[in-house]
Amino acid sequence: MTANPQASAIPPRAGGRHRVVIVGAGFGGLELVHRLRGVPVDITLIDRRNHHLFQPLLYQVATASLATSEIAWPIRFLLRGRPEVTTLLGTVTGIDSAARAVQLDDGSTLPYDTLVLATGARHAYFGHDEWEPFAPGLKTLEDATTVRRRILMAFERAERESDPARRAAHLTFVIVGAGPTGVELAGTIAELARVTMPPDFRNIDTRKTRVLLIEAGPRVLAGFPEDLSAYAQRSLESLGVEVVLGQPVSECSSEGVVYGGHKLAASTIIWAAGVRASPAAEWLGAPADRAGRLQVRPDLTVPDHPEIFAVGDTVTIDGPDDRPVPGIAPAAKQQGGHVARTIAARLRGDTTTTPFHYKHAGSLAQIGKSLAVIDFGRIKLRGAIAWWIWGLAHIYFLIGVRNRLAVAMNWLWIHTRDQRGARLITQGRDTTKPG
Amino acid sequence: MTANPQASAIPPRAGGRHRVVIVGAGFGGLELVHRLRGVPVDITLIDRRNHHLFQPLLYQVATASLATSEIAWPIRFLLRGRPEVTTLLGTVTGIDSAARAVQLDDGSTLPYDTLVLATGARHAYFGHDEWEPFAPGLKTLEDATTVRRRILMAFERAERESDPARRAAHLTFVIVGAGPTGVELAGTIAELARVTMPPDFRNIDTRKTRVLLIEAGPRVLAGFPEDLSAYAQRSLESLGVEVVLGQPVSECSSEGVVYGGHKLAASTIIWAAGVRASPAAEWLGAPADRAGRLQVRPDLTVPDHPEIFAVGDTVTIDGPDDRPVPGIAPAAKQQGGHVARTIAARLRGDTTTTPFHYKHAGSLAQIGKSLAVIDFGRIKLRGAIAWWIWGLAHIYFLIGVRNRLAVAMNWLWIHTRDQRGARLITQGRDTTKPG
């Protein structure tokens, strides 16, 4: 611990309590609010959405397994018992760090004593934003219902298509990027086509569906040990997924994808290949890495701004072994907790700065409906036992008894009856895809 | 029973079975398919949506009580065990009754031997279609999520609004039309504002919300006996709803409504005042009433077309006591059953035509979360006991164990904890409303 010359203990603001403004109600922002319970501060939590989203299960909404409301909660409802917390539905447009105020889309400003940026990330197309209409990513509930509509509409169009080539394109699904989300999407779509869908169609055999998982790197689940990557690949292939490695996608269009010189006709492309941080670094004019992530100090403050913290996917910071802290929920929550402790310490007059230490609990990924891989460091698990741990962990981390029951019930139906409860095509026709 | 000169027994088509094409997978169309089980026909069921919708609970999606997937089922999934049934996602653009073919939006045609129109109705604005952007109705899942977003966004805007007049407008909800849907919406929104919302907001007192139910006729629930109407009105008023009777709404705009010379500023208007049948009558050039409903013969065939039936909200036909058969689910299902029996009889060579006889089982309407009125004819029920019958009846008529459990679980949470599970603002900002 070193004394930070700038992080002096902040006395209560004249006429009121210390004001903490938090931008973003994801895992990091919400954990921070929870950990500030009892600390004498007034909190304003701003988010562009009215709901907190359990992103690790978003792919299950996209694949018709879960309903949107089962993995999302109104933010102000979660904080209704905290009178010192004000929830604001609004979009931040900039930060005036000299005046210590957040600028909002309606032209108003919100003053802060301490600011915490927990604004997350969007998917990134590596300089090819024009691919987005053809290859949606998966970060919001709207993303998930868009992907769900595309997947279900592809089967519907195939059922009505008489031209064999166009029918084959409708029955070809490309997932770009073989991280956990890509692996989970590919496995689930393959099962949807091979197990859930066949009895429902009359003109097509959905078991002939092609699901391709295309990865630029040398293996799937690059963040996992090599033996678990190999197991995941074998499991995906036995579900019918075609795994393509070492081939970056060089084009996405309404026709399909191009990779490694191949042109593949595909109606449905899903992007799971990369993320770009929110514009928090631009708001501050602060240093960032190539993905736009703020380069914070070891105590998670922004350089030259000890009163501004940043957590979660919007920052880059090294963890143990000098590897970057991964962009996963437990990391964001640990950072939120660290910031809460720092704020509480400062209010007590403690001017030492404590660097954030990340503890990696483990990495999990589901493969299809009943297999998973888990890397706990020393212990590695795979197969059905890993799936049970994966399932129980995810249900445990959901909020509220009702949602836990609802998700467990949906999984029970998927496992015992191969029925997926949310096969709804809503929001009208998608106009960016071929008819 | 009279012999219909046109309805001769239809022999099997040369080279194949008799082809029944059904347009619309609502209560009438789906019941028809179920009742045709075992009858030697090939069935094609066409719908613009991929899902069957349990419309009687749609207002509960609009008021954040239920999730979309809890009251909707993929049509082809419901019929997966019926190989003789082909489900088609498509839009009908016309009917060539001379050639006996249905025209689809992709330019293809679908030949039929027997055609059944079960295309339902949309809400109608009595010649003021320009009101629709300001006063959405409630017929589809998209309608329900639109209304839900408007209701929730109104509270959010009020929370951020400093001008008292604009804040009051955001906290004013107008429901036009006091039939069952209007009554159910008004009661639920009032409870949302008075019971569910207050602990969640910091700058507004949601208990000051005004909910107005405006009806052109002399009483609420005009289809019910007068004493139940009076009870429903008293119950609504005790929930805080302002019931305005005998006042037609003469204008809807982004500012609010005008009724009986009054101008009322309101951000949220919901239309529950009238329906207009689908264009089935226009497709056929057949006689229709002012609301566009086909005037069918007593056996539900279209005049001069014994091979074309129509059922449900798209037809008008008199029931017992010469009162028109109401546009409710049980009526549509009874009509679907009648058409199935007629088709089966004709295939057996039975040329007599049997008129449809409607049996009214009862009328039900919920008022708030724990009261209801039921009119079984001789027996009239109201209050909590009526609510239990209402609730059990609706759960019984849902499809599948999982959805029954999910809906029951949601109602349990609403009753015991005043929590509504689907308070999600999705699909981005609504651009037709003032910011």
C-alpha cells in the first residue's frame, strides 16, 4: 500500500452527504451499490436501460431457451429498499471532469464527488462496422431477440423455399468467434436443429442444418487449458458443429461469409468475435488500449483523477501472472467491491491506496444442453458433472427465487422433453436480411 | 337441418386427399385443426405469426405481469405430432375463389378444396386511424410490449421531469373503452402505480397517478348484467380509477385526449374501444357488416361459397335470443368445432347442413389483482371468489404444464409480494411520443 498524493480523504460535502454517481448497472455497478450499503453516501445509478441483465445466459434467450424477463430485472426494483440510492434511466453524453459533473442526453448535468464508470462493452467488428446488420452480436436483450428472430426465421424461410441452393443457405448458420459465447451458441443451435426442430417441419429436414463455428485463432475456448479446448471441440463436432480454426472471417454480407478464401452462402451470421469498450475513455480524454478500454491505475482510479473509478469491461488492468483480468462477471463484481471499500476508507479518512487484486474463481462454458467444461485452475472438469456445476452456479447467481425457479423449470423441460419455451418471432420482419 | 343445394358431398381429390386450408391460428383455427384429427384430410395452416397467442391474458403482458413466452406457443410446435398438418408462416394477400386458391405474399398460390378463414380482428379507430400512433391497441405480442414500454417509460419520464404540468401528464393514463380489456388494463395500471411502484421512485409519488377509463356508453362492461357493471365500477373506483361514462373520445394526440369538451394532458393512451375484422370479406367481395365482419350463412359458410367457411372475430352471426355471438375465445372455438364436424360429415357423404348453435358458457372480467366478475347466466359471481374461478379457468385454458406453472408462479408473486416479473423496457425508445 502506498500513499496516493491525490487521494486525500474527502470530507462530507457542505450541506449534504458525499455524492457517488455510478454509470452502468451491470455486474460491476450493481455490486458497488450493494457493497456501499451502510456507507454514508448519496448514490445515483444511471443506466441507458431500465434493467440489469444477466449476460452469461443471454445466448439462451437468443436460442429460444429462456424468456427475456427470466434474465433481466428492473434496476430500480432491485434497489427499492435503499432510499439513499436514486436510479436514473438516461444516457450519459460526456463528463466535465473539471466541474465534476456528468452530462446527460436531456441537457441536464449531474454533479458528483466520486464518479464510477461501469459502462461495459459492445461487440466490435475490427474496423468493419458495416458488417453489423448482417452479423449481429449479443450484448443486450434486443440483440438476443434479434438473433432469436433470425435463427427462427431462417428455418421458416427454408420451409417455404423451393430452390435447393437458397434453402441450403437458409439452413447454414455461421458463428464467428469460438470463445464461450460462440461455443455456447454453436452447440445450442446444432441441438435446436437436430433435436428440437425436426418434428415441426414438413418440407425440410432440419437435421441437415450446417452450423459452422469459425475462429481466427488456433483453438476453441482459448482462455481454457488445451485439453479442455480439445474436449470442447470434439463435443461440438459430435453435436454436428463444423469447427473451423485459424481462419479469420474477411467478409460478412447478406449473401454469407468469406473466410480463408472460401465463400459460404449463409442466411444467419452471429458475431461473437470481439468487444469494444464503451466511450468512457473518450469522455475523459484518458489513455485507453486498442479496444477502447481505460488504462486505470492499480487502485482502479483513472490517471490524474483519484475521484474517478472505472470497473468491468470498460477497463484493462493486469491480474496475477501479469495476464489481463478477463472481461467476465466475477471480475467486474470484485472490482465493484474494491471500489466500495476504497470509497468507504476515504470517507473514514484513510488516505492509503490499495491496489485491486483479482482472484480468478474459474472459467465455465456450456456445450449443448448437457455438457460443459470448467477450469478451476488445479481442478478441471468436463462432461455431465461439469454441466451440473455450471447449471447450479448460474441458477445461484440469478436474482430472486422466482427467476431461479423459472430458469430451472425451463432447463428441466429442455432436458426431459426437448421443448424450448421461447420460440417467438416478434418485432416484425427483419428488413436487413434477404426475404 | 336443410339440404344445402350447393354443399354436395366432396369426393376425395384425384391423386390425393381432400385439402383443407386454414388461414389464422387463433382460437378458432387451432380448434378446427384439433377437431379434424383422424379426418382424412390434408391440412395447411397459414398464419402471419409463428405463434398462437392466448389473447385473454395479453393485457397482463402489457402491464408487466407476464412474459411474452408465457402466453404464446410456436404454432408448428403445437402441431408437431400431426404429420398431415403443414404449418406455413406467411401472409395471405387475396383469394381466387374461382380457381380455389389462396394467394400469398411471396407470389405463390396455395390450392384448396375447403377454405376456412379464421383471420380475427384488429382494433379500430372509427375512421380515425391517425390516432393509432398515440393510442395503441392490444391485439398482438408487439402491441403488448409497446404498451408495456409506454407505461413504464411514462413513470421514468415523470421521475426525471421537473415541470409540474409535464410531470402530471406523464402520470396520467387514459384507457379508451370500458369492455373487459379496458377494465382489466385500468385496474392493473392503478395497482401498478399505487402498490408496485411507490418504493422504486425517489422524485415522484406514483400514488398520485391518475388512471381514467373513458367509455362512450352508459356503463362499464356493457356485456354484463347491470349489477355486475355497477360492482365493477365501484371496485375500479376504490382502486383509484376515474370512470368517465357517456363521453366519447373526440381526439387523441401526443398531448393527450379530448372528451366531452374536456382537454386532458396525458402521455399514455391505450385504445380498447373497438375492433375491425381482418380483410377477409374484401378478399372475397362478400357481404360484411360495418366492422368488416363477414355475414356468413347459419352453417358458417360464405354465401355462394359452400366450400369456404369463416369463424371467430372475422364473422358476424346471431346467437340465441338473436343477439350476435360475442367475439370471445369460446365462441371461436365452438365455431371451429362446428366446421370440423361439417367437413367430416361432407367427406362421409352427408349433404345436410347443420346450423351453428352458440352456447354461452359465461362472461368473465378481472378487476385489479384479486377481484373479478363472472356472469354464468343464472349464477352471477363477484369479488375474490370470482377471481379464483377466473384465475383457475385461465390457467386451465393455457397450453402445457410449464406455462401453467409459470403463470401461476407469477400470479403468486404478484399477490404475495406485489412484484411484477416483466417490467422490461425493450425495443429502444418510442419515437412517436414526446420525450
